[in-house]
Amino acid sequence: MDILEIRNVTKTFRTRTFWGKTKEVHALNGVSFTLKKGESLGIVGESGCGKSTLANLIIHLIEPTSGEILLYGKDISHAKEAEVRELRKKVQIVFQDPYSSLSPRMKIGDILMEPARVMKEFTEKERKERAEMLLGVVGLRKNVMDRYPHEFSGGQRQRISIARALMTRPDILILDEPTSALDVSVQAQVLNLLMDLRGKLNLTYLFISHNLAVVRYISDRTAVMQRGKLVEIGDSDQILTHPSDDYTKELIAAVPMIGKPFKEPEHLMELGGLDG
Ligand SMILES: Nc1ncnc2c1ncn2[C@@H]1O[C@H](COP(=O)(O)OP(=O)(O)OP(=O)(O)O)[C@@H](O)[C@H]1O
Ligand SMILES: [Mg+2]
């Protein structure tokens, strides 16, 4: 079953230049693809090609200029407030920067429970139990509920962000460069956690990264974007070993290690200290 369908989506931003002229940026230009339940789709492409714009459209932080975004077959591209609240239960996002995405003045427990409170999901007791359970799932102790974000490392903060994203029992996780800000050994641990969670919770992933090796490791299929367009989509191994599009070939050529199999994160873990 297609859980998400992006149909010919276009997003144009109008901005003003320093001199007061209006400038149009075509961030997305006729993008279409589908996502099946339980699948993991990687999105790669150079900086500014429209990856985050796509993520923001799916969680309805912004609306498309044209085209449709279907969640369970229903167009949500111009959803109203109540609909958006329902949508956010089902589609959650984890951002790149674990330092700015957790409110510094809130305790970890409140950071986890707040979205569910706003969405009126569960009773307060259930929210607390679920928050403690999820902290365990991501490899942290439940006694961290009363602590503040500054007491945690980057890798631990990203685990907290993942736990928060899972609070409302979402089906889809959008991961926008979730490990790019982490050092390599910690990156591997978080990737392993994501792989593990996907199987256990039957999650569907949209995994955005500029790291082709990481995308190949975590995604069944990969979509390649260039300047707002989707230039190639298909089986990750196939695309990253036998690309048909010239731009994909260029992307791969820019990363010498992609021709070789991605080093297993277990191996990388041995290199770094244990985090969390
Ligand atoms: N709110 C906005 N207002 C104006 N232009 C925007 C806005 N958001 C994005 N853009 C522009 O749209 C284009 C796509 O941006 P986007 O953030 O989606 O790229 P990206 O692929 O996520 O890049 P990166 O890999 O650097 O994160 C860029 O040219 C960007 O400057
Ligand atoms: Mg981005």
C-alpha cells in the first residue's frame, strides 16, 4: 500500500533581494514519487536542491505552490489546523542539529511529552509511561526525564529527538540529515538504532542525506534530486553502483568510497568510545 504519494509537487519561494526586487526560487519543480508502508527511501542531492523543502511540505510546515501530497490517499497539501494535528501524529521529523532542536529550558520528560499533550494524545500518566519506555528503546535511562538537554552529548540528544518523534506512534519518520552533525562513531550507533527501530516498529522512513554511503546502508530505494527535480529513483544498490543519470554519476564520483561496500557501523563503533 502507498502510504505517501507526492504528485507533481512544485514549490516556489518569493524573496526580496537586498535592492528590493522580487526574486523567485524554484525549490521544487514537478517532483513525484510514492512511499510504501515499511519502506525506507533515501533522498540525496547537493545542497540547495530542495530536500528540506520536500520534508517541510510533507509535515505541512509549508504548502506547495502546486501539486498534491497524499497521505493514505488523502490530499493534505492544503490541510486545515485540525487535519494538520492528526497528520503530525502520523508523520514526524528528526532534524539535523540536535543542539537547536531541543528546547534548552525544558526537562527531557517535558520535551518528550509536550507534543502529545498539545495533540491531546493519551492521558498524562500514559504519556509519562510512554516517554520512559521510549527513552529505554533509544538506549537511555528513564531517570533522565528530569534532566536538561545541555547535560547530554550530541548523540544522546539525537536519541532524545528520535524518542520524541516516536511519542505519538507515527507511521512515517522523516529524517533530515539526522546523523550529519555527529562524529563518525556516534553516527554509526544512531544509524544502527534507526535500522533497529524501523524493523521493530514497522516504520516508514524518508531519509535525507548528502552521504551516499549512509543512504545506501539505510534505504531500500534512493531518489536523486538536482535543482528541484527528481532525476533518478530506484533500488539503492542499483542506483549507487550502476547509476543511469549523469548527475548521479557525478555525485558518486565525488565520493571515492562509494564503489566499495559501506563499512559496517559495528566496525566503526570499535573505533570510537561508547556514547549513551
Ligand atoms: N523559506 C525560504 N525562503 C526562500 N527560499 C528558500 C526558503 N527555503 C528554502 N529556500 C531555497 O530553496 C532552495 C532549496 O532549499 P532546501 O533547504 O530545500 O535545500 P536542501 O536540499 O535541503 O539543502 P541542504 O543540503 O543545504 O540542506 C534553496 O535555493 C533555498 O535557498
Ligand atoms: Mg536541507
